[in-house]
Amino acid sequence: MNLYEQHPYWLMKNGIVTSYPSLQQNLQIDVAIMGAGISAALTAHNLRNSGLSVAVFDKGHTAMGSTAASTAFLQYEIDTPLIQLKNLVGEKDAVKSYELCRKAIYDIGDLCQTFKPKFDFHLRPSLQYASFKTHTKALQDEFSLRKKHGFKVEWLENSDVRKKFNFDAPGALFSVDGGEIDAYLFTHALFKSFQSSGHQVYNKTGVKHIEYAKQNIILHTNNSYTVKAKKLIIACGYESLQYIPKKIADINSTYALVSEPLPDEFFWHKNSLIWETATPYMYFRVVSENRILVGGRDDPFHHPHIHPSVISRKTEMLQKAFLKRMPHIPLVPDFSWAGAFASTKDGLPYIGSIPERPNTFFALGFGGNGITFSVIAAEIIHDLIMGKKNNNADIFRFNR
């Protein structure tokens, strides 16, 4: 599966940060992790001081799959609004999932404080605006439910949006809690910490076959070595779906651009994350070097490749949509790309195990909250592997 096409901004900006060797011998370890993106990195980092021997394997290079293409829009708001999610999973679990995503943003911030050198992480408020007047009532209901459960939110009328953000919308929900990060550098920092704790990361080491035995798992790699592990964690993002015997997600292609640098005068209130109520939604935020990122315009997944003309057309569509909302900002695309994007029926991730894959745990942070879901998955899987009860695991189980 091609997880991105063209030129993701963070990969072009940062280049190859760290290269890891391929596997050159048979291994026997406690925990094997398949994948070397942000989900795998967070999971590995959580296990680094567990007393277990852990190794990470990726068929490509670290952080150069979906992580490189991530727009790193850190929200606690799940793609499914809270007002709808409560009808799907119950109000208690719906609220808890939102609370866990909010906590994950601050957990990421705390982690970033431990790494040197520092890189792009900022707490940012977010604004979700009603795309049409007919969307206002549903967004007001969402505001009321969130406020009822203690989320720091504010309702903005059109005059408030105009004053603070310099565009028109019939109404908007302003939330204090949000953030942004360079997910590519963050993943490399996590693996550097993981490796310094005595564990190994292997690139260019794909798994061509998984053998399930009674007490362990044997991975047969594409370079003819074997890895015998007591436990396996599959954190390959959308490619993990091949190991699930039933359909759990739909895959789409999504698009993004990053503008040329702009003067400070063109930015908005607290550089908030901004997104809309329409489906699929457009979203935008400020990134490093005074650039603006715009994303959205999803469509069904293109396999095996997205033609460059499609990305050019989608880039033009995103630019026009942004300029329609913000005509005073002279946004000119500098980088553009497409990435794979998966969504589940309720908008929640799948975390945990299935009977068909013994001694195997999945960290599948699908949806627009992939990074915050990955923080949650890392904590749950750590507890499951260590034999500890995790009170939140049932919310994200496969048979929910």
C-alpha cells in the first residue's frame, strides 16, 4: 500500500533524521513490534523500561509511511461528534474517549519536554465552524453537551468569528484544548529514547509470514531470518488491516498542502486549529516557518498510485476553498501531497486483541485523531502485556 504520494512537508523539511540497520541474524525476544511509525514509536517508548526485551521491525524506513504525511492536527474532538457518539457507544464511553484524547495532547506535550533538541510542539485552541446555517443547531447541541461534561468550550456568533478570525461563519465552537506537532521528528525522538534504553529498531526488515505457536510467535522476515517473540504488537497503520479477518475500516485518500511563508499580519487568533462541520471537512492551521497547512477533500482510496494530476487538482481545490474562506490571505501552495486515511463506523480506534491472532495486540489509531489514539493505544497495550487491568480497554475493543 502506498501510504503517501508526492512531497510531504515534514519529510522534505527534515530529511532523513536517523537510519537503522536491517536485521542480520535470528532473534529471540519478549515483544516484537511491527511498524516504525508514530503508533509503533509511542508503544515502544511505553515499553522501554518494562524489563522486557523489545524490538521494532519495519519493511521501509522509520517514520516514512503515514507518519511522514500526517498533518498532525492534535484534537480531542473525534471525527464523530460527541452528540452522535453517545448514541453509538453510550454517553459514558463517548465522554471518556473524548477525555482520553484531550489528556493525550497534554501527555505528548510532557513527552516533548524530555527530548533535546526541542522541536515543533505547541498547545493551540481549536475552532470548528458551521459550514452552513443549517449546521448551526447541531453544533450548538454539541457545544451544550461538551460544556455539560466539563470541556472548556465557548460558543461564538458570526460577529465573534469575524472579530477574532477575520472570516464569516453562522456560528462556531471554540475549544481551549488542542495542539500541533512535527510528528515525523517526534517519532524519531521516541525511537532514539527507546534505543538508548537498550532496545533495537530494524529498518528494511519486512515480515512475510507470521507463525503462531502455543507459547510464542515466529516472524519470518523478507531477508530470511526469524524472530521468535512471546508477544507481537501490530502497529503498521492501515496496512495492519491485512491481519484482521473482518472489515473494520474504510480507507480513503486525503490531500494536503503547505503554503509559501507568509508575514505575521495574515495569521489569526492564537494560531488556532480551524476546521468545519461539512463532511469531508476542510481544515487548516499554521505550521513552522510561517506557513499555512490546508487539508481535506477526501475521496475513495486510489490504488496503487494517485496520478500527479489528481494531486494537482486537489491542491487547487484546497487553495480555492481556503481563499473563499480567507480571501485576504495570499496563500500560494509550496508543498502538496496525498495520504491514506482510514475511518471506522463510530470514529473510534481499535486497540487490543482478537481470538484469531493469539498473543497479538493491535494498535490501530484510525481517523483524524490518529496521533492521540496512538497515545491511548500505547498505554492500553503496555498494561495488557504487563498483565495489568486497563479500565479504558473495553471502549476500544474489537467486539464493541
